[in-house]
Amino acid sequence: MLKPNTTKGKLIVVEGIDGSGKSTQIDLLFKWLQTQGYSVFFSEWNSSPLVKSTTKAAKKEKSFTPTTFSILHCTDFANRWENGIYPLLKAGAIVLADRYVFTAFARDVARGVDPEWVRNMYSFAIKPDAALYFRVPLDVAVERITAARASLKYYEAGMDLNLSDNINESFKLFQGKILDQYDQMVDEFGLTLIDGTQPVKEQQKKVRVLIKKVLRGWEGLPNPNKAAASARSSQPAAEKGGK
Amino acid sequence: MKSPNFYGAGFPYRDIQQLPGKLIVLEGTDGVGRSTQIKLLRRWLEDEGYAVSDTGLTRSTLTASGLEAAKSGHTLGPLTLSLFYLADFADRLENLIIPALQAGFIVLSDRYFYSVMARDAIRGVDKSWSRQLYGIALRPDLILYMKADVPVLAQRLIHGRGLNYWEAGMDLHLADNMYDSFLTYQNLLTKEFDELALTYNFVTVDANQKSDAIFEDLKTHILELLHNRLTKTKKPR
């Protein structure tokens, strides 16, 4: 369903339920890749300025249906895709995405939207070079989120599904449904499983090994800052390389 | 497909059994006189004793302000615009059209999704992608396609509300001025509409005629639809 990556760039995405630790990992990865001198960019789920006001208002008014929730999140994605992710990949950059189409497939289907329909909606997107799925057991994720937050939000807790009147209970049930969807997608899309219960440092080690493999032998968009720095420090080596 | 009333997936999480109302769609390009006809039809149907509800493109309160802001900026790609329209459509379908049909209303829709498909197709959006997305749509009971020649449309618009950026397809850079762009764009749209007319079984009405003549034609088709329903319900007697 997703298009093969025929661009010069590399697309790396992280996925997982709330509290899986994926954002921490992608943040570390981003900084590491920068230090390595790569041209690397970052895109976050639900962050398009164009669509934000609409989504925000609908959340406040609780006026989403599962279908309009699904479509507006795809609108947000499409806007980031057309104005950011895709042109950057064409240019040969590395793009990191905190949540990608799999988030929509998991959440929207958990909300009762037709699985094929939502997959078709996102079919303009490219299959990532690496899709890292941070898996944690439900109670661990729920524990992390409830400890870190004063209160849960209506839609993140899936309150629109009437699973339970208690918001914490609803959150747990809803995240469980999403987790099931993620697990089903591991084979369908070849997601790479990472154990999110391991210490942060251990996970990052694994992530870097995986990404090194993806980037081996690849020459992307040169980073002008890095090129200038290495030219200054290693003039003779650069000449050698030019032979 | 659980319900035969939808083109595709519909809304699987919704249990929709009975839709006693009728969904009547008026389609056609810009300046063809759809909104005038909707007003006339609504008055006529209400005189006949039918409960009528009407709706039209971009009227969803969910997306109206976002869409307006989007169209006035420069960062709007074809996919994003297309999805904004889809959100508008889905919201009105679920929250307005379906409830009205459940309550037995006649719903007059000023355009449906066919217009969006036509304009998307011209902007290079994949047609099978659009078709699957609009699998959430209900099949209307009647689709009336008001078709007029492009010079007639131009004349009406210039004497009416004037040409506008989007109706002239200025984002496509088809010409260096709005008038020529309008002509080229509307010709492209008409071609797309003709194709959609076959795919989705439009009933074509000649919209080159005067307004009251168009109205009579539309009435004839609607009466036929409503009459069919009457004869159907009378059968068991």
C-alpha cells in the first residue's frame, strides 16, 4: 500500500503507544545524527500549523466522529508531507518522524474506521527505511503516562468510544485496542520491534546499530556546515579522497 | 459492505438501517445556477408538504474556518486541500445528511463529492485514491447534473458575482489573466464532469436554458423519483 522510497533521502520513523518511550529515543537519535554531520530533519505527528486550529477546536468541542478524526489527522500529515517530508527526502536528507502512518492505522481502526479505507487514504506516503516499533506492555505504558500527567485528555483516552465512564479505565481499554493493532502491523509492514522496557541507554544503543545499517554506504545531501569543517581540519585527506 | 446504501466502506461503527428520506444532489460547475435552483426547489417541495433540509460544499462548521484560512495562504498542496474537503464532506454527511434522512427529510445537496473529485483530478490527484476515499459516501437517490456551455457560464458570472481566484483555477497557472484561465479551467472541469456523469449515473439537465425552464426540468425528475416511492409503498394494499 505504501510507496517504495525512490528518493535520495532516508526516512526513519518511530511508533508505539503513548508512554512507550519512543519520543525520548528519536530525540537522542536526532542529536546523534546531527553530531555525525548528517542533514537531518524532524517531523512530529499532528503539528501542521495549517490544520492545528481546526483540530484544536474540534477537540475542545468534542465534535469529532471517528471518520472526521481520521481525515483531519491525515490532512495534517498531508500538509507536512507536501511542504516538508517529501521535498526533504527528494533533496536527499534524513527525515525522522515521531509517529507516522501506522499511528493512524492503529488508532483509527481501534475507533472503528475501516482498515482498508484508512490505508488507502495514506497510500501517497513512502514506506520508511526504518520503522521502529517501541513495544511495552499495557500496564507499563499506562503507569508511565498516569504518573507523568495530571490528567488525561478526552480523545487520547478514547472517551468518544464509550468504553468506560472512568477516564483512566477508558484510557487503558483504548490503549489496549491500539496495542493490538500495532502488534498486527508488525508483519504487515515489517516494523522493527524494540523492547521499550529496557533502560533508555540500552535501547538507544540498539537504535544506533540499526540506523547505522540503514545508512551504510549511503551518501545523502551534504551538510554544508560539516563539509566546511572537515575541509578545514583534513585538507590532505580530502585530496586523497578526490583521486 | 454491510449496507448497500454506501459506495464503499461507509461508517462501519454506525448502525444505519433505515433511511426513509431522499437524498437529491445538484451538481454542475461554477455559475451554473445551482443555488438559485435549490432555493426554488426547496420552496416548491415545502409547499407540497415535504420536510426539506439543504447542505452544500464547505458548510461544515468543523472545517469552515480552517478551509478558509488554508485557501487564502500559499502553503496548500493538492492532497491537503483534497483532504480538507473530505473532512467537510464527512462531517456534514454524518452529522447532518444522515440524521435528516433518518428523520424522513428530503435533503437537497448543493454539490456532493463529485465536484471535489473533478477539481482534484485536474490537479493531478489520483482518481482511484479519491474514489476509495469517497467510499464513505451514501448513494444519492437522484443526481441532477446541470450542464451549461462554458461561454454561457462566463457571461452569467461576469454579470453576477464576478470571477474569483479558485473558480478560475488560477492556482494552476493556465493563463496570464483570470478570464482566459476561467475558460480553460471550466472546460477541463466539464470534461471531468462528463466522465463522472457516466460513472455515477448523473441525470443531465440542460442549464443553458432560462432559470424557470431549468426549474421545470428539475421538477419533472424529482416528481418521478417521489412518485416512484409512492407507487412502491402503495403496492402491498
